[in-house]
Amino acid sequence: MKVTLDLTDLVTRGEITQAEADKLSKLGARDTGSLGSNILLGFGTVAVALGGGFLFPTAQSVIVIGAILFVIGIALILNKQTKWGLFAQICITNGALGIVGGVSYLTDGSFYVNIALAAGLALAAFAASSGLLGALAVLQFSIALGAGTAYWHGGYFTWVEEPALTILVLAVLSVALTFAATQLPSAYERVALIMARTGVLIINLAFLVGSIFGDHLAQWDATIEAWLFSVVWAVLLIGVGLWGVMSNRRWVVNAAAVFGAIHFYTQWFEYLGANPFSVLGGGILLIGFGLALRWFNVKFNSPTAVAPAQ
């Protein structure tokens, strides 16, 4: 686990001594020297990969280049070359994107291929202890369920073809990963938690789509109305947010607050429209939400006072 500390501020407040600050500063300086070379190597590798892709503009060449980068990154991590950690992560990320993109293009987004790619990314994520790969695995899995994003002529688009199915499957996956995180070693615990949190983000996206458009279940010739998604989403956000407050889970509270605000404003302008009064009222409420979230984060970070021993 990496932690960012302001040593000068900690010394000024008397939290640590100057000797402790000097020791921590020396420990941090060990990685500083290799950071520049990692960044240069990373940019160079990306440039070489792009050049190779332009020279051989086929999906097969993208897959080959991606596989080479992926193997290099995995090899560095498995051999515990910590000083090349950033370079390894760059190789793995670009390699995974190349492989997934090339294979998806050749198979035209096949369901079973997407599932296989998601499983492969998940295995690689745990093997390399890479949270980024774990997040990509869940995103790839969501594509198999019918979710996706696109960019077209200056516009960004996102869609969820089957919101109810996406919510159900990813909810089960996120709960399972959260439980698994409590049973895994610390390195794997982090990956599992990142995957679970990515699933939670996509679940909220599916609720957003469902709260606007509803969902048609073709298999049963049934329709789930948009208002039902809206009500269930609101209840879950309130319940999960309260649970996060009581269990002192800041990420859960922040996520519930952010998506609660998104949900509120979606419905607010959906029913009230965009007019001066709705914009003014929405702005005032948003300021209130922000101050409340700020209060919680400050309270969460404030050290607990310890009574002196008698």
C-alpha cells in the first residue's frame, strides 16, 4: 500500500520528529531516481508500439505487439523487478488493450470471446497484482453483458442494453469479490476490492440508464418501468450510504453521495425541466450536498483523541 505524507506538515504539527521525517524522506528517495527512467521507457515503448501499428495496420499486428508488451510487463512483475514497476504497468496496460482490442475486432464482439478475455484479464490482474488490469477485466465483462461506451464527432456515448441483467450479475460479482478480499493476502485483497468497486460503478451506470429508459425483458416479454429503477436505486443509495457511515467506509459514502447527486439531478431536471428556478434550486442543493460530504471526509480523516493514562 502506498501512502502520501506531507512530512513538513507532520513535523510542524508534532506528529513525527525531524529524525523520523529524515528517515522517511530517505526511504522515499530510493524510488525517485528510477521514476524518470521508467517514464521515459514507458513513453518510448508506447511510441514504438504506435509506430509498429501504423507500419502494419492490421488487427493481427496489434495483437502481436500487445502480446509482446504484455509478456514483458508480466515478466518484470513476476521477477519482482520493483524498480521497473511503473514501466511494467505501462507495458501490461498497453499490451492488454492491444490484445483485447485486436481480438474483439476480429471476433466482432462475440459474447464467449468477451467472457474469455475478461477471465484472462482477471487472471493476469491477480498474477501481476495489478488493480488496473482488474478494473479492465470487469469492464470487459460488462461489455459481454451489453454495456459499452463510444466517441463520435465530438460526442461521448454510453449504453447498457440490459440494465436489470447487468445490475443483477455485477451485484453478485461485486459482493463475491468483496467477500473474497477479506480472505486473500493483502496484495490480492487490493485487486479484488478494485474489481468490486469497478463493478459498483457500472451498476450505478446501469441504474442511471434504467431510471431514464426502463428495461424490456425480451425473454419473458415483460417491461420494467423507469420509475421502478428510480425508486430502487434511491433506496439502495440511501441504505448503502448509511451502512458506509456506520461502518466508517469512506469510499462507499463518497460513491453513494456522488451517484445520489447524479440520480437526484437526473430526476430533478427530468420533471422540472431547465429553467431559472430549477437551476437555482439545484445549485443550492448541490452546495449543501458538497458541504455535507466535506464534513464527513474531514471527520473521517481527523485523528481520534486518546485520553492520557492515569
